[in-house]
Amino acid sequence: MGLYATQIFPRLMDRLMSGDEFQQLRKLLLQGAHGEVLEIGLGTGLNLPHYPGGLLRLHAVDPAPLLPDRVAQRSRALTFPVQIEQVSAETLPFDDRTFDCVVSTWTLCTIPDPVTALREVRRVLKPDGTFLFLEHGRSEEARIAAWQDRMNPLQRVIGCGCNLNRKIDQLIEQAGLTIRQLERFQMRSVPRLGGAMYRGSAVPSTASALRQRPLHEGR
């Protein structure tokens, strides 16, 4: 990873994603976190101040340490223990059925194999656990979606692997999770190409549901 990916881009994203609308969305999503929690794609730790104080423990994974001094500063203010591991979400180093809650925010756009990562999420969730997600992805508007497809190769370069056009809900279902709540909306503070949002919760699918569900082709 070069200087742009490890220093310049993380600082740009940390500044952009510290905005009021981002913070409000994080707070709204994370109020549902509880018990033993795993966050995939910790990034620079912008979610940390928004977790409820009653968590038992927060585990977090990210394949690369991004601005570790800022992550450490944000961690110190928490009332519960935090354990951070430098690993990929596609190969989570945790036992089956470990977590009450798994969190992903603005992360599935970048993971090279998001379905594999989501299958790992399903594996480490307890049977009654919850996956909370807040992701940008493919727009419901055909015109915007077409531009997302055109711009995606460039976005992957300047965004360090970020994809504009992934169908987040289909990826979640393809991985063996059942979506319980899903909201689609457009962020006000982000250009339309990158502001089509998927927010909601999912639970591990039962074995019978997995056998009945047709596979979707995700982008």
C-alpha cells in the first residue's frame, strides 16, 4: 500500500465522513448494538463514539491500520473494552456463534469478496444475533445507476477499491442472511453517485430458508 492509500486517502475520508449527516446516521444505526459486538472495517474509528455504553466488548477488524493514533484516541473515551485485529473480513479469526451483533458501515463497497465476508458474518453471529448495516451502493434510479457503472472503474482507483454500484441487499441475502429491515434513501451531503444508501438489519437465515432461496448475482 502506498502513501496515498495509507495516509492521504484515510485523512480525506476521515474529514469527509465526520460531517453532521454521517454522524447522525451512525448514531441512529448503532443504538441497536448490544452485547458482544464485532465491527468489520473499523477504518479510522469514526463509529466508536456512537456505540452505547452498555456493550460487553467491541471487537473490530480491518486489513490495514488506518490513522492508528486517531483510533487510539477515540477508543480511550469508551467505557467498554475494545480489541482490534488487523485481519480481513473474509477470514474472521473467531469461533462460530460468538457475537450478539455485527456492524458494517461504508465497508461492503470496498471488501474484495463481499459475499465471502458476509458468510463469515453469518458464521460468527449467534442464532439470535443481528447484523446492522449502513452502506452506499447501487441507486434505485436507472439513470444514476448507469452513471455509477460508467464511473466505477475510476472510483475503484481514487477510492482505494471502493465500488459505487454494488447491490447491497442482494449481497446480504446471497450470503445466507435474512433482511428484517431495509431503508433506501439518498444522503443530502454526498453526490448522488455515492449517496444511495442501504440501512437496516439482518439475521442468520435458517437452513430451510437457505435451501429455498435462489442465488442472486451481485455486482
